[in-house]
Amino acid sequence: MRLIDADALFGKKIMIRVDAEGEKYVALEDVREIIRQAPTIYTARWPAAVRNEILREAIRRYGHGHQLMKAVEELCELIRALARSDDHENIAEEMADVRIMLDQMELIFNNREKVWQYELKKLKRLDERVHAADVVE
């Protein structure tokens, strides 16, 4: 095990542990203690390694199938929030849930690079479409 300074996780040291199969993880109780001590931390500010360990622990604990169904549930909740579109706080909360689940899907399907490739391709296409209106013939 080694200590990491999780973006100084607000001055807290956290242990990266290794399981019997050699997989690295962060003990849930360590993460909970950090959250208890700093309840206003934005997860987006957490170091990627710590965030990924939390996501991996959820997948290990609940299983692939459960997390796939949870992703569907969270996507449905976001759709409902967007359809109402008047509660911006609820929309933000559901977007956070969906982002967390999408990151877990990348871990489950081991396709982060492929997703990034598609995202880049689609962003380029969007940029071309947005700027196509700028072209005067």
C-alpha cells in the first residue's frame, strides 16, 4: 500500500490498497471519512485515481448487471427532470448521477478510449455544423 495525496484531498492522506487479484482500490471507509470531514467537496475536483477507485468499488460491490440497470434508472430520472425543465437544481443533481454512471459504464465495458474517440469525432462534426452557417457562398 502507498499513501497518495489526493489533490491534497483537503489535507487528508488516503491509502491505495491492493486486493488478492492485484487490483488497486480505496477503502470505502477512508472515502467516507473524507466526505464526513469535508461535505462540500466537489467530486469533479477529486483526483481521477481516487474517483475511479470509488467507481470501481461500486461496480465490485453491486455487480455489473445492477450498475447497468442503475445507469438506465439515472438516465430516466434525467429525462424526467429535463422534461419538467423548471427545477435547475434537480437537473444538476440528475446530470451528476448520469455522469457517475457513464463513467462506471466505461469501466465495465473497458471502452474509455473508444468513447473518447467517438466524442472527439462527434464534437468535430458538431463544430462543422455550427460553423457551416458562418460560410457565405
